[in-house]
Amino acid sequence: MPTISLSADDPEATRLALLRLLAERPALSQRELSQELGLSLGKTHYVLHALLDKGLVKARNFQRSDRKIAYAYLLTPAGLREKLQLTRSFLSRKEREFGLLQETIAALRAEVDRVTDE
């Protein structure tokens, strides 16, 4: 699964990354989620509980092999719809950014070529 680069000022990307990771690996602990996402444990806890409060994710108890009770975080139907909507929005934004980046690269190449030809 391709990773989504996260920044502190993009809560949409953070929610999408967490939803994608939970869809693929629901048995990850909060600590493992935070490590996978590169977020602090506190931030991961906050975002995960916001998703739980909105009904996008539900937690189920299960027994881990090391005899500890753990949770599986499962996407609800609303969570699956939210993941799809966030994916579409994120993809559209990144495609716009990519187009702008290509234009910038072309303009910089043209500038370098002009200077080199002089």
C-alpha cells in the first residue's frame, strides 16, 4: 500500500492515512499505528478516538497470542464511505499539485536553457 505523506497542517491526510492503515491491518495497537504513521502516540489517540466518536471506526476486543486483551479497529460502512471520499479528495488535490509542479519544472528548465544558451 503506498504511503501518504503527513504534515501537521493536513488533518484530512492524517484521517485518510489512519483509515487506510486500519482497513489493511485492523489489529494494530495505537502504539503500532503511531509508529507506522510517524505520529506521536497522543496525536494517534486523538485522531483514532475522533473516528470512533464519529462512528467511522468501531473497536472490538480480541485475545492476543501473548495473553493480553487487544482491540481490532474495524471500519464501519460510514468509515468505508469516508475513506473513499477522502481518497477522491486527496487524489484530486495531489493531481492539481502535480500539474503545478510540472509547470514550475518546465519554466525552470526553460530559464536554465536560456541562461546556458547565452
